[in-house]
Amino acid sequence: MDTHPLSESSNTWETVVDECESIADDYRGRDWRVVVATPGDVAPVPQPGDSTVDHVGLDIVVGDDDYADLESAVGGATFDEYEAFRAVTGGLVYLALVVRATDDEVAVCLPLYYRLAETERMFSLIDDGETMKTKVHPLDPEKGIEFVHEDPDPLLPPDWKAE
């Protein structure tokens, strides 16, 4: 069994989660509807060896309660902006991703991480012009909400093309 990528991490993960909570509080202070969905797992897709490509980007598994909150918040909203704050350390990319529906005043804050060792196919497809997406779903992968990132650079390490 693989060890969880955060099992030996420093306090970087806790800092990312705290940053997302702080960002969420800022939006709540402006009367936005905000959801913070902390993942149980994050994987770059496609994974090495995947025979099919459902989407290119990040696959995020969240708990049922977080997913229900997320699904309720995004219903009918048009997400038009995002920003990501990133750190790269110990073979992991950490992200505080904020996706916004500005007209609807809805924000989704996602503390994320992914292993650089699993990104070769994802980076290659993005480099070939594929659009990066972040899919958030509960354990049931048939459900899910996708956020599209026309400019993937904020979600990738600064030197991702050199990987």
C-alpha cells in the first residue's frame, strides 16, 4: 500500500488548509456564499498507465457532506475566475485554489496537493493544448463538479515544462 503523500509532510499542508479558511472568511465578510472542501485524496489525471483519459487535470475526492455543500453552492452559478496560491516542496505541489462566480458571489476554496511523480502525462497533455480541469466528487466518481482552467499555469509548478 502506498503511503499517503501528506504522511511525512511538514506543516505545509496545515498552512494551506488554514489559508483556505482565512480566504473563505474574507469572502464571507463580503456576504459571499463560500464552501471550503478539504479533500481526502487528490490525483493528477491521467495517471501513469491509464488507458482512457476522462479529463486532464486534478481529480479530487471529498467527503459526502463537503460534496453536498459544494453541489448546493454551485448550482446555477457561473464560475468565471480563479486564483491559486502554490508552494512546491518535498515532491509535492500544494495549492490554495479559489474558484469564483463573481456575478453570483459564490466562492469555492479548495486546499489541494499532488505528487510531482504522478504528473508526466498530465503535463504532457496540457503542453499539447488540452484544457486543464479540476473535478471534485464524492467517493462515487459518477457524480462530480468540474471547474475549467483555461490558463493552468497558476496550478502547476513554476518550471512545469522542464519536468
